[in-house]
Amino acid sequence: MEKLKKLASELGKLQKELQEIDQKLIEKFDQELVSKRGKISEKIEKALYVKKLLDDLKEAERIIVSETDEELIAIAIEEKENIMKKLLEIEKDLEEENAKNSCIIEIRAGVGGEEAALFASDLLRMYMKFAERKGWNLKILSARKSDLGGIKEVSVLIEGRGVYDIFKLEAGVHRVQRVPVTEASGRIHTSTATVAVLEEPGELEIKINPQDLEIETFRASGPGGQHVNKTESAVRVRHIPTGITVVCQEERSQHMNKERAIRLLRAKLYQIEKEKLEKQIEEKRKEQIGSAERSEKTRTYNFMQNRVTDHVLGVTVYRLEEVLDGNLELIYQEYREKQAQNISQSD
């Protein structure tokens, strides 16, 4: 309900944004702005409808607590139930709209040498099969292989409805217990691989507020400090929030030099934001996977017992080969059933 109240409260802001876009479109047609206008219009329409429903809900609740006419109260109770159903449907639609439909998964061999790299390869295959079952798109972005065909490190992009919300449960240290193909004596080894699940960053859009700029003009100078023209065509632009200063004096036109200076400044600000984002992603990855020690585990795959234990969800299934073949739904279904049992027992 809080999301709906927030949407209704944003109505004025959305209407102001729409007016600003309309003014820009009067000055110059822009297809991107037209597309953005359409999305904002849809959001305004939904916000107006939500606002009306919330007002109607408030009125129905007022009647229920303040009126004495039983027939009127009964009508208000029925009206409240209908309004609540509509609000819940809209809330569900909003959640689907806001679902993160892409994520980046990084799998890295952990403790266990070559066997860990082979296990990382098994995990990649498992996720590829899972994505195939779900009808999602999976693309390998980069990969480093080991000598025996395992994977030292791989990054994949997965696209599909709500993929991040599902795959975030995979983040952490995955542990395998089996006799490796590299083990001649038949001893059981425990190896690990780490899985990091990252939200795919959107396109970095750099907006520069004109009020954040200090712009100076001066005469462009040539070698030895001699002036090459008599007009102040050179431009120096300083970005006040960051202190970044750029100078352009190659063009004869002050307008062209200013345009180039702004483009150069935009590129510098983009690089700063990109470095910040990369740092955040790396910190999040480390937070998810810890140190990849055998004792730190999200899930254990035990080949001798045909067992998969998810330590985060607290469930175990004895169908290891099926899970590794991409049927992760076995784990999630077991978890849902366990939750349902806990709820029924508490009732």
C-alpha cells in the first residue's frame, strides 16, 4: 500500500515533468522525448486512478466508523473490499513493472585448484540449462578457462522477467563434495566456487546543470604565447561540484570551443561515475561471496549421497543430477512447501 501512496503523492511532480517535456517539444521535436512523454502520461493516468481509489477508501472507512445506519455501513464495507481488491491488483502490476529483468552473474573457481575450476564449469552449465527452461536469454560476456577445460572465471548476462529476484538467491559460496577426475586414489575432495549476482547497471546518463558551470572566455594563443586571433574564442569551463576544469581553444569559433569543452567535461564526469559504479559492484561481489573458504557455504552438492543442501533456504533435496541439469525449481519448490507447512503449523 505504501508504494501506491507514494505514486499518488508523486502526481504533482509527474505533471510538472510532463509540462517541461511539452515545452521542449514545442521548441524542437525529439523522438526520445516523445517516448518519455508517453511513459509519464501512463504513470500520471495510473496515479490519478490510485488517488481516486485512496480517496474513496478513506471515505468508505469514515462511513464505517462514524455512521449509524446499518444498511449504509454494509454498503461502505462492500465498497471498501472492492477498492482494496483493485488497489492490490495495481500494486501487483507495479511490482511486475519494477522487476529487474536482467542481471550479471560471475562464477569464479574457489578453493580446490583444478577441481574447483571443473565445478565452476558445472555451475555455469546448470545456470544455462535453468535459463533455457525459463525461456530467458543468456550471453557469456567473458571467460577464462583452466587447463582441463574447467572455468577459472566467467561472467554472463541473463535477461528475462524478474531474473534478478530469482538469481540473487544463488549468490555466495557453492561447495562440492565428490571424487575428482584428477584424483587417482579415489579420495573424496571438497572444493568451492563463488557466485556473485549483480544488478545490471543502466546506461550512465550524465546530466550537467548549467548553474554548476563557470565559463570564461579568453584569446586563444599559439606557440610562444603569441595570440593567434584578436577575439576571445578560447573557452575555459570549470565544473564547480567536482572542480574539474577543461580548456578548448582549437576552434576559431567560441561556440565550437564551448561545445567541445562541454563534451570533454561530460566524458570526464562519465569516467568518474563509471569508476564509482565499478567500485560498488566489486564491493557488493565481495560482500556476497566472502573469502570462498570451504566453511563459508550457500549450497552443498554431495555426489556420494545424491544430495543438494541449500544452507540459506534451509532445504535439502536428494536429486543432485536433476539440479545440476538445470532443475533449480526443485530447491525453490521444496522451500515454498516448507514455508507453507510452517505457516499452517503456526495457525
